[in-house]
Amino acid sequence: MEEEKTKAEAALPEERVEQTERFQELIRGKYREDYLAALGEALRTQAREVNRYLAYRELMAQAESARARHPEFDLERELENSAFARLLRGGVDACTAYEVVHRKELEDRSQRLAENACRPQENGLGNASLATVSKPDPRSLTRQERRALRRRAARGEEIVW
């Protein structure tokens, strides 16, 4: 039984060599043009897939950059906008395309921010109104707060209102 397996295994490489030689003859002979055309199409398809993948990775990197600059940026929503999509197909990066499409909104927002920054503080207080000091009203203290004050006074601390 083992002798038959070794003979079959020995014949296998010879068959493969013959098949390979016949294939080589066919692709060098009458089927050469068909083979080259099919091979070329397979290579073009593979190249398109690689380019599509690289373009996708580049777009994702651009989207991250645009999101860092404009937190409200949403690539999926923007791709539904035909003007944005046209700009991307034309070679414009995602951040610039977003700024072009939403120019008016971005200008309005920056205008509002600039106006608010230049606006004087009400009543002329500026930031001083944030640092007000108020005295606690003993009547509004909770039972626990009153106990804590008694303990502090018992230790000799002077409580000033």
C-alpha cells in the first residue's frame, strides 16, 4: 500500500510539470493575447482597488484634521452635500472644502465671537463681580454646621461673623 502512495506521489510532480508546460505553451501560443488581456484587466482592477483604499485612508485623515479644526464637522453629513462632494472630487482637501461650503456660517460665527469679545462688561464690573465676598447668616446654617462651629469655638478658635 505504501509503495502505491510513493509511486502516486512521484508521478504527481511529473503531472504538474506537464500541466505547467502545456499552460506555458498555450499562453505563448494561440491564447497569448487572451491571456495578456485577462491579466491586464486583473492588474487594472487590483490597481483601482488599491487606489480606492488609499483615497479612503487619505479622506479619513483629512476628516480628522477638519474635525480638529471644526468640531461640528461630520463627514457623512457633508458627503450628502453635492457642493462638498464636487470639491473633494476636484482634489480639494476636506477641511478647505468644508470651509468653502460653510463660509457664510463660519464668518457669522466668528463675527459673533468677535463682537462678544469686544463688548464691555455690564455695569462696568468686569471680572470683579466674580470675586464677591458674603458673610454667612447664622440663621441659615444647618445643624451640622452649627455643631462644627461650636467644636471649633470649644478648641479656642475665634469665630468672627
